[in-house]
Amino acid sequence: MKMYLSRFDEAQSGHEHLIARTLMIGDSRISIRLEPIFWSVLERISLRENWSVDDICAEIESRRQRDASLVSSIRVFVLCCLTDSS
């Protein structure tokens, strides 16, 4: 538990801000703002699965419930991948 709390403290420290990235989803360019840890894990998933981050986010966009935001859906996807790999 201490390891997780330590990592949480680091992620919440003042130097960590939301990072904006522009993704191509279909024919649209969409700007997404996520915490650095989510981008980092999403990139690792991308490498492991041999999909681009844009393609992963496009697939999430196509499957998300319409009352959920894309950003929230990306976070849930990342958490699902993390809980599945443990």
C-alpha cells in the first residue's frame, strides 16, 4: 500500500498537470487532456498491443456510452487494462 500511496503523492505533486494531446479520431482532430500517468499507461498499452494511441482512442470513442465523456472513457479503459493485467 505504501508504494501506491507514494506513487499517488508523486502524481498529485505540483509539477504534474494535465497534458493536452491532439488525436486523430476518424477524420477529426480532437484535443484530449489527461494526467501524465494516464498518457504513460496508454502509451504502454499501445506498445504492448501494437496499436497507436490514436487508434485505441478511436476504438474507445466508437464504444463509449453517449452520456460519458471521451476523457472519462479513456480513464476507465486504462483502469480496466491495469486491473486485467494484475
